[in-house]
Amino acid sequence: MNRRRRKKLTRRLVEAALLEDGARVDALLRAGADPAAGDGDGTTPLYVASVQGAAGIARRLLAAGAPPDAESAGPGSEGTPLCAAACWGHTETVRTLLAHGADPGLREDHGTGWTPLEWAIAGPHPRTAAVLRAAGAR
């Protein structure tokens, strides 16, 4: 697949994740979209799904190979998927990410930012914080 087509598929996958369009996500993955790639700005589809609290979309992307701890880099979309989900109190998405190997103690911003637990506490999202603590977050 050529570079232009890959970029187009990635952009569409990020959009489908934003719209929580599972059928479109599935179709784009079947067409060869890379679930680990970021769009032109660096925004990853898993980060977008995590911010939206779209646990089903996150599951699809993780099953297709999206790395659970990869940082997104787009404007307004910086950080890890787990921090994004924890920040907004999306407990089911947090559970999904943890089940697929996300590190509950990983600080975003390449190790200099907050942990998912710090985001959940600041939210405040006590149910999400409890799930993170149960997974080993300190």
C-alpha cells in the first residue's frame, strides 16, 4: 500500500473513532488501516476512542494491534489512552485498556506528566480511581 493511501486510511480511522462508528472502524481495519498509526497531527485512533469513552471502539483497535500505552501527539490530543479515559472518568474504557495491557502507573508526556490515577482523582472520578488502584496504580 502506498504512503498516500495509508495516510488517508489513518485519517479516516481517527474520524471513525471520534464518531464512535464501529462498522466504519471495522471496515477501515479490514482495508488495511494501521490501528497504531497517528494521523497527520499525531493523534491516534485509540486516544480518540479513549477520550470519547468508546470502550467498544477501543476493544476493536486493541484487538487489531493498537499499542495500549502509545502516546498521542496531536494538538489537544496529547497523552496516553489510559490517562485520557481516566481523566474523563470512562471506567469501562479504563477496564478495557487495562485488560489489554495498559500500564496503570505510566506517566504521560514521556514520563513527565500525570499518571492515570492522578487524572482520575483530579476528575474527580472515584469509581475510575478504584479500578486503577485495583490494577496496581499508586
